[in-house]
Amino acid sequence: MTLARWPARLWIVRHGESAGNVARDAAHATGAERIELSGRDVDIPLSPLGEDQARALGAWFASAAPDDRPDILLVSPYVRARQTLSLFYEHGGATGDEPVGIDERLREKEFGILDGLTTSGVASVYPDQAEFRRILGKFYHRPPGGESWCDVIFRLRSLMDTIALHYAGRRMMIVAHQVVVLCLRYVIENLTEDEILAIDREGDVANCSVTEYRFDPEGPQGGALELVRYNDLIDQEGSAPVTTEPDHTTGVRG
């Protein structure tokens, strides 16, 4: 008999559009070097459109059968992720009785000294970092005070160990950020640097999109999580406009 090490279902959701996304677009439109934001990245809320996207996500899950809805949830501590989950609840995506864990390992990738700069701003203010990133690539480049993709992957491997230990057989939903969605794919599917960066080049992870895995007991090593859908807006398109913006307060993608 195969004993499941993983959740029976795993949904990974990117939060709705944030006020930071809107401010970044405005900065790029005017050619500004810095994005006009006040306060910390962790405190940036959803935009009105992002709230609509989260409501649409909740309404879609509310229409699904009980076995097609999460029974446990993990969320990034960032305000925009927690707001997405709250609106998901309010619109019936889950019953409200499910355990919710706020896990700092799901936080956004940290950009250090590059935080708040547009792409042109990075090139102007920190040309050495722009050159380091060109040479190393986004997977390995770690700006001072920030993280590389490898650093994010390191903390997500720890997260997946926790999930395997405590949540086998459950129906789990994670609400987090674009780079987290991609790096979880890297960990779960045992991808290479080239493979995950090729997926990234295909386009941004859409706000409130769903990436889904199901446990396959016939998979390798006693069963594995198999990808069902990636970056899927399911039936939300008619409920709220789609946005596919980078998920951070710097203009440098990931």
C-alpha cells in the first residue's frame, strides 16, 4: 500500500493585482527611475481591480464540488496575499472552517537595494548590479540585501518538507507571489534552471491565476505531485479583467 507523502490536491494561487503593480506601470509609462510608493513592500494592498479578481476566484471555487475545494490554506504574510485570501473566503471559495497558516517562507522575493527601481533606474543608479545580473542571470544574481531565485528555492524546499510532514492527503491552497509560484514549480517538478527560466520567458504569472497539482500514487518514489494546470484563470475571465504584471516593486522581473 502506498502512503501519500503529499497533499491529495495542491492549488498555488498568485495574489490579485496590487497597488504596487499599478504604480510600477505608471513609473514605466513616464520613464521614471523610481516607483512612487510609500511604506514597505510587505504592506502594499490590492488595487480595486485586484480585489475584484480575488472575489471572482472565490466565486469560482464556491461553485465547485466539495472535493474540488481546499480544506487547508497557507498564505504569504504580505498584505496583498492575505487580502486575496480574505476576499476568496468572503465569496465562498472556502467555508471558513479550514485552518489557515501565515508562512513567511511564502513571502515575495526580496530585491534589496534594487527595491523600488524601474529597469532604467537600476541601470542608472546601480549599473554594476545591472551588469552582474546580465552575467549571472536572474536565477543566481543576488542584489545586496536581497535574494536570488536560489535563495527563494532554498526556503521553499523547507516549506515542502513541512507540507509533506503535516499535510499528506489534504486539499491545500497556497496564496503567494509570482516568483514563489515559479520556484515551487522548480522544486515540485525537479526542473532545471533552463527549464524554469524558459517557462518564465513565456509570460508573467497572471494575478489570481491557479496552478494545480494532484497526487499520483503511481508516481516515482512512492507517489508524486503531477501538474494539472499552470497559470490558469479557469472561468474568471468574464468576472474581472486579466492582469499579468510582474509581482514586485522593482521593474526588474524576478
